[in-house]
Amino acid sequence: MTDQIALPLAWSADARDGEFVVGPSNAAAVRMLDRWAAWPVRTALLAGPPQSGRSLLGRIFAARSHGVVIDDADAEPEEALFHAWNRAQDERRPLLLIVRDLPPVWQVALPDLRSRLAASPAATIGPPDDALIRALFEHGFARRHVDARADLIAWLSARVERSHRSVMETIDRLDRAALAGRRRLSIPLARETLTDAAAFIDRSDETT
């Protein structure tokens, strides 16, 4: 079952960014961040592919915990991460490191950092399931104030590649196509627009 949580943000931002769509693929990450006070150490790792909502989760976490977030931490100097980890323990202020992959896929060369990361709680945002795919389409179109009807959502959900990025790219392409042609979003428009999209499965032999 898919749910949505609306969490307040502590800075001036688009109010729509206060909503995060929760499903089985990201529920463990949400639980880990929600229970930050019980972490065995003051640092945790959140892994996930780009456009999976990992940065939004980090912003929500920072607002709720008053902690520090380092996004794309796997691109930062390891020495800097090592000192940030130690500082979080000394100051008792939670630190979240957002990365593409957890160790050992993320290859950490500095032994002292590697041992500290191994002691840190970690969660990964996985590929979205069918229910979350539908919810992401609904949420994404609503954010753009685009009228996307249930039949179109179901049609897209059955055909898009199972990734957050593919859903976002599909929404963007359809939004631009509808604006350019001054047409209502529909299955025929989606078929025209997405036929050459790598993340779209062509099932033109099916009805609708």
C-alpha cells in the first residue's frame, strides 16, 4: 500500500517539496531517518539512485533533526568525511551521508573512514514497485497542475521502466508535449510522445 507523508520544512522552499511519496521501496529509509535519535552512532548513510527522492528525504531529515546532510558524499574527499563523522559524534549532532551506493560498492580507501561507515546505520532506496510508480505519476502531474486521468496513469504505469528517473522523465516529456501542442494529456498523445523513449515499452498492439 502506498502512502504520502507531508513533513514541514524549516526553510523557504516550494511548498510541494514538503511531500514525499512512501512505498515499500523507500519505507526502510524513512523509518531509519525517523528514528535518528536511536542511532548507535550519530552518522547514517542513505543510498539511492538520482531522482529517487534521496535529496528530498535529506532536506526533510535536516529540518526535523536539525542535523547535517552531505549530499553526494561519495564524491567528497574521504578525509573531509572522516572529520565530519568524528565531529558528529563530538557534537552529538546527527549527520546523514547521501550516496549512490553503500560500501563495498562505494569503494572507500581510507581505513579509518571505512571502519566508521561500517558502524553506521544505513538504508537504500530501491526501485519503485507498481503502486509507487502510480503514486509518483499522480504526484508528479499534480505538482505541475496537469490533469492526468486515471486511465492515462494506469497506461503509463504499465509501460514505463521501473525507475524513479524514468517516471520523472516521462512526466517532463508529456508536460512539454501537451504545452507545445496545446492538447489535453491523453493516451494517444502519450503514445505519440513516448514511442522513441528508451524507458518506454511499446505495446502498440494492445487496446488503448
